[in-house]
Amino acid sequence: QVQLVESGGGLVQPGGSLRLSCAASGRIFSIYDMSWYRRAPGKERELVAGITSGGRTDYAGSVKGRFTISRDNAKNTVYLQMNRLEPEDTAVYYCAADSGRGVPNFWGQGTQVTVSS
């Protein structure tokens, strides 16, 4: 069992930056593929960024070049650095872990990101 706790959300003006963190419990964090998803009001949940256990990253087209996902296995933490934020990035952001099934099987509780002037 893995528990994921997100932090770092908040209110930011357009063009600003935020860094989300996701702290994971467990001793085998390094073998999990990790990802960030988001759900905006009235929209489906979407994959924002992912990082494999080997460090390979992937991004949704809408955030490529603005967001960066990274992980620190020594701290059992995955990060999402979000720059040049836009109102369309407003959503609840969720951290997720995949233990090898190919789809996430552990989820955090979510953290709200609001981009507004």
C-alpha cells in the first residue's frame, strides 16, 4: 500500500509559478512510475505529466515547455514545477503511482491550483 500526499497548490496570477510536491509512503517508491493528473471544473480528468522509475518523462501537449516533472527517490517525493501558468491550468491536481500495472493504482487526495488575476 502506498499513501500519497500532495502539497503546494494555491492561488497564483497568470504568468506566475507554483511547485507541487507529492510525498509517498513506503520503502519501494523508486520502482513506481509516478504521474500528475488534473481535473478542471466540468471537465474529464487528464494526464498532465509522468515520470518512470528510470526517469523518463512525458507531458501533455498543453503543458509541454511550461511544466517540469521530477522525482527525488531519496525523499520519496515527486514534484511538478509549473511556470507561465494560465487560467486554463486551474484544476485540482492529483498525484498518482503505478506499481507496474500500466495504470495508476494509488492516488493522492488532490491539491487545488487556481490561476486568476
